[in-house]
Amino acid sequence: MTLFTIARRAALMLPFLSCCWSTSLVAQETRYISDMVLVPVRSGPGSDYRIINRGLPSGTVLIVYGENDDGEWIDVESPGGTRGWIRAQYLQTDPPAALLINDLRVELEQFRGERNRLVNQLDASSSEVDEAGGMVDQLESALETTRTELTEIKRVSAAAIELDLMNQQLVAELESEKSEADLLRLENVRLRERITNNQMLDGALAVLLGVILAVIAPRLWPRKRRQDGWS
């Protein structure tokens, strides 16, 4: 933000006082002290009025409230709150050259600061790039060493890998044999249970048959006649 913009905003934020002079009124606007060293502020629109401010410097932002009938004197208020009259010839609507030069100097300093910041950032980035390049070289060397070690490990461990595959196959076969053994044990248990049930059924049938024979057999054999002593 330039000094001109700051000054303009500060001027617009000052309290606006109603004009108490019996002069023709104009719309409030912002004007600047022209390229004069000092401009006095008087209590009224004329040289015979007393001076209330010995002089405002060039570039001072003023708020305009009105002017007298002939337009030679302007009713203004300074940023410090001084309200009075100034000759119109000392005022101008555009910022004076001195103020513009100061604004340009401020902007130039800002540009220089930004340029220096960018240069420092570029230097830092270049340093980081150099460091990154060194790290890349180190990583490439480490990668080559790792590749060599991996080749040697593969050569040495080829037999171990083959043994590991054979071991895995044996483990798989062992698991298969265990599964078959478990199935055989289960089938054996079922057969034993079936045999036990059959034996119990045979015993029950034998007992039942014995009972039947004990009941029916006496009826199958003829009874012997009892010999009577009187015959």
C-alpha cells in the first residue's frame, strides 16, 4: 500500500464538520497543498483574518468543505483537525510531484526488498539442489553396492531356497498324511461303535429268543398222562 493511498484513507476517516460560513457550498473533496514550502491557514476567507496555523507543508492532504463566493479561498480541514481557510491557488486536486516521488521511492524500496528476498531464496534453492545432487550420488553408490550383495546372496542361497521348497513340499505331504490318518481314526471309531451296537442288539435278541423259548417250549411237548392206581 503506497503512502498516497494511506494518506487518502486517513483523510476520508476524519470527521466532517458542517460549514458555518455564509459562503457557497461545494461537495467535499480531497485536495493537496501544492509545491510550496509552507501555506498558512487563516480563520476566515481573507488575508485580514488571523492565522491559526503558520503553515502546512507541501503534500498535506486536506478535506474541502466549501469556498467563498469568488472562489479565491477554500474552507479546509487538515489531518490534525485544524479547520480554516487557504488560498485556492495553493491547492491542487492531484498529488504533488514531491509526494509522488516519495511514493515511488517507497515502492522502489519495496521492490528492492522483494528482489533481495527472491535472490536469497534462489541461492538457498541452489544450495539445496547441490546438496540433493550429492545425496543422489551417495544413493546411487549405495544402490550399486546393494545390487552386488544381492547377487552374492542369491548365488549362495540358491541351495537353501531349493531346500526350503523341498521342506515345504514335505510339510504339505505330512499335513495330507495327517488328514488321512484323522479320517481313518474317525472311521475306526464309527466301526467300533457300530460293532458295539450290533453286539448289544444280538444280546438283546438272544435274551428275547430265550424268553420266547421258555414260554413256548413247554407247550410244544405233549403232557404225560398220570397213571392212576385204580386202573
